[in-house]
Amino acid sequence: MSVRVGVLHTVPALVPVFHGLLTERRDDLDIVHVADPSLLSRAVAAGITDDVAGDLRRHVAALRDSGAGAVLVTCSSIGEAATDAAAAVGVPLVRVDAAMADEAARRAGAGREAAERAGAGRGRILVLATLEATLGPTSRLVQSAASVSDVEVTARVVADAAEARASGDLARHDQLIAEAIAAAGDVDVIVLAQASMATGAGDDPRVLTSPASGAARFVESLADR
């Protein structure tokens, strides 16, 4: 018997990515995808307005009404608002960046302990995003996961990367992310805030991305279903 779940996207190109990540972890999933790019464009333009919040509630309610017992939201920019929408309509929701935030906090905590032993004192997390709208939600999630004052979270936008992706120049998008990672300096963890940034992650061991860990966390949340 299959288990129906919902996945809410703002980047349509991520539909096949997450479909594959989820089904390779659990082959009995019946996945209903909803992709609404306007949620992100409106959030970038004006923040989480009443109309964005209302459409989020409608999308999550429609997934619930279709039989989805849980929802994964793959957009970090609307993660906080999607959590509120899911609570309002009564369906469990997992943010794609939640597992990544927890892992960043764990690594930074270990970095803090090492820094203390060396007399330096603080663990450091750098959050990179291609959109200003993503910095606040992901940084707050990471800081909440860290929950200690000796972990420092800083955030910055990778200039021009969003425009490169929007124009279809994925190679330039990835190059700009790689350059930002290379220029990160002395930090313990580099968090790529958006799932769409994972293609530019490279092989720096400090870098965390959200697609695989977010899919794994969501499947774990379905253990009793």
C-alpha cells in the first residue's frame, strides 16, 4: 500500500530532483508535487504578504485534501510561512533546510569546542544565499538550532548568482557560488541556504546543502505511516 505525501516547490526544476531523492529512500511513496514560482517571486518583491500567506495555506490545504499525510517544502525563503500555513490547516510539514541547520549547529558546536581548546572561543557558520529573501529564514533556523551564544552565524548574498540562474546560465550561477565558498575565510560550516544552490557546492568539506538531507529528514518523519 502506498503512502501519499505532498511536496511544495517554488522552483519547478526541483520537482524531478526531489521526486528522485524521495523515491530512492522509500519506494512506496505516492508523491503529489505542487510548484508555484509566484510564491517566491512575490516573497522576493515584497516579503511574506497576506496574499502569499493565503496562497500557501490554500496549497497546503489542497495537498491535505488530496490525501497527503505530510508535506515537504523545498523553498527556504518561504519555510517559516509554510510552517505557519501547515499548522493552520493541520498537516505535518518538514522544512527542507531543517536537517541542514541541525548539522550546521552540530559541526559549529564541535568547532567551538576546538576553538576554546585553542583559546579562540567561537564556532562560526556562514550562510550563503542567492536571494536576500532567504537569508533571514535560514539564518534564524540555523541560529535556533545552534542555541548557544558561542556560535556565530553570519550571512551574505552571492551577488549576481540569482540573475545568472534566472537567465539560464547555470554554469555562471555555480561558478559564483564556488567563488563565494572559496572566499568564505575561516569558518567551520558553510550553509547553502537554497536547495537550488546545491549544484555549485563543489567538494569543500565545510559545505552543507539541503536536498539530500531534507529528503532524508522527511522520509524519517514518515516512519509510522
